Amino acid sequence: MRPGGPDPYAGFPAGFFDRADDRPDGVFYTPSRLVTHIDDAAIAAVGDLYAELAIDGSAPGPRRVLDLMSSWVSHFRTPPSELVVLGMNAEELAANPAATERVVHDLNADPRVPLPDADVDAVVCCVSIDYLTRPIEVLADAGRVLRPGGPLAITFSNRCFPTKAVRGWLATDDDQHGRVVAELVRRTGLFDEPRVELRTPWGVGDPLYAVTATRLAAG
């Protein structure tokens, strides 16, 4: 986002992107958590989505994918040929068997993604969008590193660490979450109209929602 430009968060309530625990994220994420945060059906739904988007290892050509706010597992049914995992905990990233490149980086401290322009074919973010305090800047920079025509896939459920999720997320329901995420993507100005869908059967297990969009051509 351009310094000195219009406020990208205009219209969101004051304090929407504040958190109960405002300590540096490095403090909270120092302990490794080698656990999954959604159930098996929701995990399978993430893998199905990535396959449908043709960004996993079943795609007809090699894919280089960025997994934002990643951990020890990335939920691809078949990993892509190159998977860059960016997260807060080095031990968790080291344990991710699908990763071919690991980047320890705090996006709340610095929303810039440390990759070159148009470096990846797809960007994914699984059950973590609710922790970003400057999500529009992060998504805009994700758009910068994403090649034109590449998909952005943001998935989320109804689980979170409540002290680290932003207050606006905690104050809204699942349906509203989809609209919030779509609006955040929309405000970057870099993607086509976001699509919101529930990827798991309603009322059965952990819900898995997806917001997807395609990087527009530069111009």
C-alpha cells in the first residue's frame, strides 16, 4: 500500500484489528505447537480445494506455491514441486515435510513478504488470516509476489487462539468472516472479485470456509 495514501481500513470499526494480547507475536509463538487446528474432514477440504485450483502436485505442470503463516503441515493432498512456507516458528517449519523453502518472518511486525515480484504461481493461507493486524498490506504484498493469473486461497474455520485473533474477528460470525476476508482482498485492488464458499457439509464437524481470488494482470 502506498505511504500517505487513503486509509485502506476506512469504514472498519475502531479497534477492529486490535488484539487482547498485544505482546510481540514472537513471544506467543516461541513454543512449537505440532498439532492440527481443524479436524480431518476440514483438512481434507483444504486439500481438495488446492487440487481443484491446480496448485498441488497433481497439476499438469510444476507449481511454486507460497504458504503464508504456515506451520509443520500444509494440507496438500500431494505437495507442489516447490512450496515456500512462511511462518513464525523455525522448528515447526523445519518439520513440514512438503516444504522446499522455509522463511521465518513476522507479518505483523513487517507485512512485506520477503520474496521477489511475480515469484510464485499461487498463495495460500490456512486458518490464520484472523491473526493479521495489517491484513490488507499483507495481502497486497502477497499479490505482488504472485504471478498474474495465479490464485489466492484463504481458508478459515471457527477455531482460533482468542487472545491473538483480532477483536473484529471474535465479534463476528462465520458468515461475516467470509465477507470481511473478501473485503480485505478486494481493497488491495490486485485481484478479481473474491469468491466465498463453505467447503464442508453445514453443521458437521469443523466448518471450512474458503475465499479465493485470481491475481489480475499488471497494468
